[in-house]
Amino acid sequence: MSMTGELGAAGEELAVGWLRAHGFLIMDRNWRMGRYELDIVAARGERVHFVEVKLRRAGGLTQPEEAMTAAKGRALLRAANCYIEARGVTLDCQIDLVAVDLMPDGSAQVRYVPDAVPLRW
């Protein structure tokens, strides 16, 4: 696995840990269908959360939140819709972001951004 792949996997592990600690049930990880991909699908209460994970090294040129572009948002909407149809999801849904800053000492700061992409089916 490449260094980028390893960092991405580490970011997803941190995100899963944060989500579980905050009452989320992890339903799927790295779900794929064709060209569609979702990092994490989780549930809490009566809502399904499609969670995109973005990790950046602290002190870099961009924050993880800046990687949530309009194009990425549209791709996530298509992937979420595909998941909903494939799995027969009937609960309310939203797309969230978990932003992870990797510090030079190896520690990490995790931020949860709810409703990072407005749903417009």
C-alpha cells in the first residue's frame, strides 16, 4: 500500500473511532458499486450518515475541509443515492465530513462536520 493509502486508512480508523465514541453504529466501510464509493456509512438514531473522511498533515497548505469541493459533493450525492437504492434505505439521510489533522508528533485532531453536503436529490 502506498504512503497515501496508509494515511487514508489511518484517517478512516480515526474517524470510525470518533463516530463510535459518539454513538454511531458503523454499517459499512469503503462501500463500492461501480465507480461509486463511500468511505463510511453509519447510523445514529433514525438517520443514516454517509461520512467522507479527509486527512491532511497539520501545517499543510490546505485544511481537510477544503478538499470537500462541489465536484466531490456531487459524486457523494450520486454514491449515496446508489447506496440508498441498493440497500433499500428508508431512513432520513445526510452527508457528513470527518476532517483529520495529523500532527507532527503522530497525534491527530478529529473534527466532525454534519451536513457537509446539502442533500438535493
